Amino acid sequence: MGRGARWHVVGWGIAVVGLLAVACADEDLSRAVSTSPAAPPAGGASATPTPVAVHYLCDGGKSFDAYVFPVPARRAIVVVDGRTLDLPQTVSGSGIRYSDGTLVYHSKGRDAFIEDGGTMTYVNCVGDKP
């Protein structure tokens, strides 16, 4: 095999390895999206319960939305300050608490608040559903 032919084979080998890496990355991304509570699984079947959508009105004319997924998902999607956050349920002394470690969404009945980075940013919030 001549020198040029060897480089041609090496070039094709590198291209194949690159394509395999891209295919694996796309598969991981697809798997993450398909298992997200906000995305229904393939085939249209619903493995995740339908979330309860709650719109909150708070002091200072502020508002936010929460989409709470019941058991087994135990997550809430919170739309606040132009951000959409997927928060896992955490331990709460009373009511239900969801947090990513920085933002906390806490509700009890129709009442709720949001704490962001240790600061109460949305207080005395009342939801349109219990």
C-alpha cells in the first residue's frame, strides 16, 4: 500500500469515528429530552402524569406559573423572571417544596412563595388552584 493510500484509509477511519461520536451524542440528547417531564414519550403514550398548571399572583403585581407533576414524577416546572426551571421535589416541613439548590418554589394550599439565592423574590402569592 502506497503512502497516499495509507493516508486515505486513515482519513476515512477518523471520519467514521467522528460520525459515531456525533451519533452517540445525538442519542444521549434525545434520551434526555424524551425522559423530561415536559416531553411526552415517543408513540404518544403518557408515561408521566399530566401536570397541574397554577398561575400565581403575588405582592408588587408580580406573577409566575408553576406546572406541578404529581407522583411518580415529583417535579415542578416553574416559569419565573423569563426563566423556565425544572425543579425536583425536596423535603418540606409543611406544604410542598421544589428546589434546584438556588431557587425554591414552596406552596401550601393556594399560597406560595419563591426564594432565589436566599432572597424572597415572590411573596404572598395566591394561586388560581389549590
